[in-house]
Amino acid sequence: MSDWLLNLPVLWIAVVVFAATYLLAAIVYLVVTSLAVDDRARAFKAVSPGMLPPLGILFALLVGFIAVEVWNNFDKAKLAVASEASALRAVVLLAGTFPDEQKIRIYALIDRHIDEAMNKEWPAMAQQQATLSTLRANALIEALHEVLTLKPADDRQRIAQPEMVKALESAPDARRQRIIVSQSAVGKVKWAGILLQGLCTLIAIAMVHSDNRLTSAIALTLFATGIALSLLLIAAYSRPFTGEISVKPDLLKQVITNGAAP
């Protein structure tokens, strides 16, 4: 689905999707009813109503299959951001056991990483342009080097240092995971499958009810509403970091220290 549509507010996505779906249903209605004369009318009525449940089930299975994948990716994105924020928060808290000069340097590096993530990586992920090769966690690497050079002066610092190293090793892993998940999207073949199955079902409904225009219009409207709602839900969540319903860097923002103790 086009970037311009996915970047719209959900209300406007709904307007576009519902309008397009109702337009498609209206075209099916007009074409089938105009063709339903003489022999064609008898041929349309010969189509068994028993076809409608299997067609509807196939459409539901397609939607369910794609929706599960979409929502799993969305959950993975939220988990990746939460894991990254938790690791960085652990570093910030453990750094408090070291002298001010050392912990302030670590705070500054953590803040720099979060600033780069919010202002550079998030817009790139929203456009699916963030890659592991172009975006490097330099601030996290520097922070890891800084922690490794620390000279623990007491037991608290000796315990804190390896824990900080573990956290600084897990944060880049979580960051890589969110960048990978940001590339996920519903492919054109899947969109085509949903639309084609929905179209086939609409045509079948119109043919079965071709002798009663009011019944046909009501049935088409009801099923078109179901199609539009399904498309809206998938579109709104199809890209975890794109659009109004997306994973925001709010958890990372809460870790920012601005050089002061949290």
C-alpha cells in the first residue's frame, strides 16, 4: 500500500479505504445488474448460494493469516524498543555508582545515542530506509569502551561494571531488531490476494441476488463494510514505525538524563 496513504491519520485512511471499497461494490452491483438479462439472468441465478460461505471463509482466512503476521511484527517492534530502553536504563542506574566525571561521560553517550535514534533512525525507519549497514550505534560502542576502561574502586563498582557491559551489549541487539522489524510490510502479492478474494465474493453475492436489486445492494454493502474494516486494520498496523498508529520512541525518551543523575 502506498506510503502517502499509510502516513495519513487513521480517520483519513478509513475514509479512503471505505470510499474505495464502496465504490468497488457499487461498480460490481451496476455491472452485474446490467448484465442480468435474458439468458445471463438465468445463468446468474443458477449460481449456487452455497458458494457464498466458502468464499467468505477463504476471505476471512486470508485476512487472519496476514493480520497475525502484521500484529506479531508490531509486537516485536514494541518489545525491541522496550528491551533497548530497559538496557539503557540499567546502564544509567549502574553508572551512578561511579564518580561524577565518569558517569557524566556515560550519561552523555547514552543521551547521544537516544537523540540519534529519535531524530535520525525513527524517520528513516518510518520510510523503511533504515539499514544495519548505514546506521551504526557509535555512541553505544563508545559507551562500551568507556565502561571497559573504568577502574572499580570498591565492591559496588566491581559488581556494576560487568552488568553495565552486559546491558551495553544487549542494547545494540535490541536496536538491530527494531531496524529489522521496521523493514516488515504487507507485500503486494498479499494485498492482491485479499482484494481479489474480496472481489470474487462481491461478484458472487451480486450474481446470487441479481433478481432482487434491493437485497443485492444490502448484501454487497454489508460485505463491502467487512472488507473495508479488514483492510483498514491491516493497513493501520502494517508498518510498525509508520503512521499515526506506530511504535514511538517514548520509552527511550524517558531514559534521557541530560547529564544529571536520574
